[in-house]
Amino acid sequence: MQKEIIVIIGGPGTGKTTIIDGLVAKGHCCYPEISREVTMEAKKQGIEQLFLEKPLLFSELLLEGRIKQFYNAQNEAHNVVFIDRGIPDVLAYMHYIGDSYPASFDVACKEHTYSKIFILPPWEEIYISDDARYENFEQAKLIHSHLIETYKNYGYDLIEVPKDTMENRIHFILNTISN
């Protein structure tokens, strides 16, 4: 069986982490979102919101981490690996804030491709802000549109996961990849 690296994307507060946690609980190989890790590390160094204060540095650190996740996923013993957010997410967020980025970001998206992309739509009923998620729901919807545009620009067909219980969303994803 060929290695499948499957990415779960969506704007903030759409349920990505909950789904990843549910997949882990079912014994699937999953890699977590790394932006909170990068944000918390910056806070330890006295930078309250690295993405807002130094967006290019934040994005470079994310890109580096996501490329590392991609290679780690390729080397996993598991045939299927789920990842919370992919490399093109970095570019989508840069588009969202209107910042430019080096050509190496584009090259990274072209050189590291995923098997399938599942996208979670904005869902106001489950949306919660916290210390690492500073966007409001309207901004989350705008980020969602940038994610769609960016991933489609790299040739991905996005599979929308219906709004439903976590269990049903996981069932939808697993059924889709087994067909």
C-alpha cells in the first residue's frame, strides 16, 4: 500500500484538533498542529503574539516545522498519517494578513504534496476564542476562504467534512479514504 499523508485543514475553531484527538484515540497515526507550540515558545521569550508582531518569522518557523512533519510522516511505519494543517496553510495565512513571503514558501508547497485534503467549514456554534486563537468568527471565515484558494492553487481537490458530531465527522473521513 502506498503511503497516504492526509491533511485536515480549516479556519480557527472548526474542530480540527478534536478530530485529530479522536483519530488518535482510535489508534490512527496523527501529527498535531504546531502553531500553538511556536506561539507558546515565543511567549517564553517575551513575544506575546509572534504571528502579529513578526509574521514572517512565525511563518518561517511554521514552514520549517511542517516540512519536518511531512518527512516524518513519510518515514512512519503506518500507511496512513493524518496531519493537523499542511504547508500551504502558511501561505494562506500570509495572504490573509496581506504579507509577502520568499519564493521558498511556494517551492515548499510544490515539493511536498499530500494525498488528500479534508477541509472543515466555519461553524459558529462550536467556535471559541482563547489565548492562542485571537481571531473572531468573521476573521475565521475569511481565513477559510484563503485556505480554499491557496490549496486549490496547488491543485488540491478539497473534501469538505460535514458539520456533525466528532464521531460522525471521523467516520466520514475514514469512509472517504477507504473508498
